[in-house]
Amino acid sequence: MTRRLFVALASFGMAIMSHATTPVLVIHGGAGVIKRDMNPAKEKAVRAALTKALQDGYAQLKAGKPAIDAVTTAITVLEDDPNFNAGKGSVFTHDGKNEMDAAVMEGDSLRAGSVAGVHRVKNPILLARAVLEHSPHVMLVGDGAEEFAKEQGFTLVDPSYFRTDERWQQLQKALKEDAQKQPHADLETTRHFGTVGAVALDSEGHLAAGTSTGGMTDKRWGRVGDSPIIGAGTYANAQCAVSGTGWGEFYMRTVAAHEICMRVSLLNEPLQRAAAEVINQEIPSMGGNGGAIALDTSGNIAMPYNTDGMYRGWIGADGVPHVAIYDDEPDPSNQPPAASSTAASPSSSE
């Protein structure tokens, strides 16, 4: 009897571990005008930052932490790097300010938090998470968001922390064109796609998504894009997680991130097809463009974009960070999905 009970318990334990999910993390650093003649030093720095974001975020997943930990960890790395339009290195508004937005969402609980128009929060993604976890609201903006940050123990930084000369010169060029009533000659200024984001699948099979941005160069009147809008630039449910990067007005009008996940969840469309139809068909048909990263509970990855390139990276079953920038680099959409663990012992079910 004792032996039978032991065998039964052992079998039960194996069944539990056989449903363990192999963690996956996918990130982006923005889509848009990405030139192949990029300064080699900058390209090296961008690839290094993407790699570090993947490594740091995946370490959270390997430690058994929830998907939201991986998402916020990876995005924090990119917010701290001035090569990306989020956190330090954010672009300037028409009035010469850095104005940042961010959002995060858990797929299993549908809890979400976002902030918009903050000027002194070093890592807006962490404040968005605080909204999710410690407030009764989903979105906080401007001075109110920063007051909440102080109540939560965040140290606010001087606005000069976010300034870089490259971003300042982009604004000066745009302002001269404004004064001469000329359209912006630089597409990077006209339609700035600088956004960072992450989607993650943890060992419990739960998904999360997050996005952070400095917005568009020369934006006016407190404009807010899609990144902090739940369902537009950021969304996750039990089957799908999406972070977008593109011309935000079109992502809002199509509720792009939500639509991708609804196609997956309700219409049972394959993730890659659902993401491609929204990003590469629906949004361009209206005059918009950009990209997105998407992930489902089977570990399938989609990375559609319709611009010159997209800073992107992924790490999964092999535990190796993969980073790409240009359109002729490997696409994880063409790789087999991450396999579920079938381990029979605790040592192999990490």
C-alpha cells in the first residue's frame, strides 16, 4: 500500500512538472528609420543594451519570478540607456521638455497600470507598475502621477537627467522647420517610433506586457500616444501579450494590441498571422506604420514591422540572447515554438 501511494504521488508530481512552461522574453527598442550606415559604435552599443535587457529580464524568469518582473526589468535597462527614446535619452517636446509615458499589464489577472506626461520619474515603467499594484486606478498623468510617485517612495530626478545633445539637436532642427512653415525633412522627427517594450511568458504559463516611450519630437499640447493606452500600444490577456512601436495615433484608432490578442483568443488565429494582419495590413491601410512584438502561451513569437528596421531581441528555450536590427536578420517567427518542459526531476524543471 505504501509503495502504491509513493508511486501515485511520484506520478502526480511528474504530471505537475510536465506542465511547466519554458520561459520566453521578447523585447523591442523601437521601429522606424534605421539606417544601415549607422555609426558602428552606436550599433554596437544598441546591440549590447538589447542583450543586457534580455539577460537581466530572463534571469528573473529563470529564478521563477512572474512575467511582470521580467518585463519591468528588461524595460528598465532600456530606459537607462540614452540610445533609446525612453527614460534617459527621451526626445523633446515643442516646448523643450522630456515628457514620458509607460504602461504594464498582467495577462492572467488583466491588472494594468500606466502613466503619461511625467517629467521627473527616472524609470516610468516602474511607476506604471506601482499604479498597477498600489492604486485603485489604471492611468495617472502629469503632476498627479508624480505626486503618487512621491507617496510611493520614488525619488524624482531633475529633468536635466533625461537630456542628450542628440535629442536636443533633433528638436532644434524641427523648430527651425516649424518657423519656416516647412514640413519636417527628417522622417525620424516626423514620425518618431522610438519606444521600448517587452513581453514575457513565465514558468507558470502567465504572460505580461509593458511599453515605455519619450513620445514624438516636437509634439505639442500634451499629446499622448498609444504606449500608455491599455489595448492600443500595450495589452496582455491569458493567451497573448503585445507591445507596439509606431505611429501612435493609428495604434489607438485600431486598438492594435488588443485586436491582435482578440484575434488569437477569440478567433483562434495563429499569433504570427494575427500580428501581421494588424501591423502590416490594417495600420498601413489607414496611413500609419510601425511594428510590434507579440507572444502567446505556447511560446510562439511574432515581430512584424513595416519600417526600415526594428530594434528587437528574444530569448527562450536555448537560454541564448538573440538580437536583430535590420530586416534581413533572423526572424523568430520562422523558428519552432518554445517547448514545454517534460522533465521528471526537480533539477531539470527550472
